[in-house]
Amino acid sequence: MKLITCERCGGNEFDYTGKTAICRYCGSKYALEKDDMARQASTHIALDDDVARLLAKCEAEPARARKYANLVLDIDPSNTQALKYL
């Protein structure tokens, strides 16, 4: 598996749109190869599953909801569902 690193700024966080990866820090664009697209898709799905699982734990375990909500926000800082548990 090949990790994508921005050649301009060294960042490793990207937004993916179709066959393009856009660096979140400097905006550089990279064309993805077939292997990169498959890796990106599987990573995105795994993170969505983690967020859903943590949000379910927030409801099931109200005493620990704040802890789980913070974990969700570590993965997805813009998640509005997690904010209601803080």
C-alpha cells in the first residue's frame, strides 16, 4: 500500500474527489492511480464505520458519552452529532 504525501508541504491529509487527491494544507492536486483510489475508498469506509460505532456507544452508555464524542471529533472535527454529547 502506497501512502500519499504532498510533495509541496509534506502533508498527508487529503480530500478525495473522484480520481484526484487535494492536499488539505496547501491545495496541491494529485491524480490518483487505481491502487490509491481503492485504498482511499477502504479508508473512508472504515472511518465512517468507526464514527457510527462511537456515536452508538454515546447513546448506549450516557456516562461515557463525552469520551466517545471526543473520539468522534478526533476523527471528524465537523461532526455535529457528537457535539450534542459534550
